[in-house]
Amino acid sequence: MTAEQEAVETARALASKKAEDVKIYDVRGISGLTDYYVAATGSAAPHLKALAAEVQNSARAAGIAPGRVCGEPDSGWIVIDRLDVVVHVFSPEARAYYALEKLWADARQVAF
């Protein structure tokens, strides 16, 4: 599975659990940290926890290492680092506050 396919599968998993505003950014050549960022918004702390769990479960089901998880649902921001794909799950407030998409304004968005 390519990194782009992994990002798409991750986005689909998030969407299946009712994540909002799911976006995939191709940051190859822009970021030295990863190839793709996936960003999604959850409605509340329990929803963020469920979204992060779904990302890990879908990775395991696809034979991909689930990655390292940083952050707590109550903080409003959970990051799942799978090297080639980094997933950000935000509360609406945290996503607006940190506005990470502004950093990736030049990145190509990947449809899923």
C-alpha cells in the first residue's frame, strides 16, 4: 500500500465514524516530517477518542502499524504518527485555534 492509499483509507475510516471536514494534504516537498497529513474534526472528547481508535483499528486491519498516539481527547487534539501519514483529530475549537491548514496552503489536497 502506498502512503497516499494509506492516507485515503485513513480518511475513509474517519468519515465512517462521522468525522467532519476530513482533509488529506500531500506535503511531500513541503514538510520534512511526513508525506501526508490527514486532518479531521470530532464533535466532543468521546468522539475524538472513537475517531483515534478507528484510525488505529483500520490500520491494523490493513496490516499497517497503528502508529504512536499523542494527546488526549479532553485536550481537543490527538495526533497519530505513522511516519508517512500523520493524522490530526481535533475538536472544532482546537482546529480553529491552531489552524494547521494554513501551514499547508501550498499542499495539494487529495480527494477520497
